[in-house]
Amino acid sequence: MANTRSIRPAGAQELVQTVGRLPALPGVVSRLVEISSDQNASAADLSQVVSLDPGLLTSILKLANSAYYGCSRTVSDLEAAIMLLGFDQVRDLALSLNVIAAIEPPGVSAFSTREYWKHAFMAGSLARGFCRPLWRVYPGEHYVAGFLHDIGRLVLYLADPSAMREVVAGVNAGRDALAEERRVYGCDHAEVGGLACRHWRLPDRITAAVAAHHGAGLAREPSLAEQELVQMVHVADLLANRAGLGFTARRPRHRLAPAIRLALARRGVWLRRSRLAPLVARTAAEVEATAQILAVGQPAASEGG
Ligand SMILES: [Fe+2]
Ligand SMILES: [Fe+2]
């Protein structure tokens, strides 16, 4: 049945207040973002951060010892886990699990946070996976921007949960997600996500990429690195949705933004389905396994289990 409640845009002020009330990200996240931005960061730097957090250490060892990674012997220390899973994977997992623990809202009923976080993992992992062969720039920030790109959706939910239920119902009925958010909230999740990143004092490049990941709101003359980050996140988001890792029942109708298609073409980058399919399938399998092994997120109340 259609939702007939009267539309009450949450309004900029309410949203800004919600952003201001967001919990601080733990110090370990800032340190991990620094490590992501530092091409000279070592496994020892990462071990130092992870070993300070017993819960995080347990999660990483659990993943390393899972059947998915199929190690023939028990992995009992962090160094061995980093060898098996890889430096980037452990660094990004550590960051993601800390963000989830800090801001997962309790009792979300509008959508499944499990699906939401899987989408975030997928976009971050794809942004990281694309980076090496196509853009050849340091990949750390790409994961962070990819993982956080839709964080504005959680902020919108926190500002007005019933309005988010209306947005999700609209998307599942085939309407455009951004247009629904603007209609119901008066702004969209990309805009609000940028505010949240600024609140958390994340690097400007990441903040700009989150704010512009649907192809709008770019600074007038963004740096090349900023443009690349936006392109990467935009494409990773698109592929995550096409791979079925979105957080609404109906896949959003995202198309490659014309400006980003043009920018990619100018650089001779063509997104060939045949080339990307193996990467997307492998990443989706890894995300599914990770989310399941670590029991990330919760299903929506209506999913019943
Ligand atoms: Fe988005
Ligand atoms: Fe997204």
C-alpha cells in the first residue's frame, strides 16, 4: 500500500544538527586513514594499530582462519594474518569494522544494514581493485571513499527514520533514489555524506569524492587526484549495484554520469564488461564471505531473520 503520510522535508537545519551529533570516529580510524594515504606505511605500522584493539584482532584472525581463505594451518598471530590476507585487505577491514562499530544505528527498520554495509564493502573493494590496473595512483584513499560513499544514507535515516522508509518504498516502486531523497528530505545522501566527512575531519579529497559520487557537486576546479577519486567511486558504486549488492530490493537505475564517461574516454579508459566481470564476481564473493564470517550488520526488521 502506498505511504500516505504527509511529506515533511527534514530540512537543512535538522540534517546539519544530526551531522553535528554523529559520534566521533575512534582515533584508530584517523590513524588508518593516515596509513591509507601514506605510500610508505609498513606492515609494522598496521600491526601496531590493530594490536591495540583486541576485538579487531579477533575479527581479523577469524577471517584468516575461515574456510573461505582455506589456510592449511592455524593463523594465530597478526603478522601471519597480514601475510595471508594482504596488507590492504587488513588495513581496510580494520577501518571498516571500526566505522561500523562507531556509527551503526540501532534498530534500523527501513533497510537492512547488512546489505548497506555489503554495498559499502563492495564499492570500497572495487575502487581499490580498479585502481591499480586503470588509474595507477595509490589505492588507499579509494577504499575509504568507496566504503564511505553512501554514509549520508545513514545520516538521513538518523535524521528522520520514517522518511527513509518512504524513500526506500519509492525506490522499490521504481523511482529514482536521489530524486526521492530530495523530495522527502530536501537534499540527497551525497550532499549529507560530504557534511558528515567534514564533521569527521576526513581528508578533503575523500570528502569531495563522497559529496560528488553521483556526478554532482564537484568543486569548480578539482585537482586531478580529486577527479580520479570521484570517477573511481562513481564507477565502483555503479558496479556494486549492478552486481546486486545494493541495499534496496530493486536495483537502482544508475547510469554512468556523462561527464565521467567523457573524462574516462579522454584518458582512454573504457569499462569493458568482459574485462570487469571476473573482478566484480571475485570481489562480490569475497564481500559475501567476509560479511557472513564476521556477522556484519543486521537484517531489516521486516526481513524476519
Ligand atoms: Fe550514493
Ligand atoms: Fe552507493
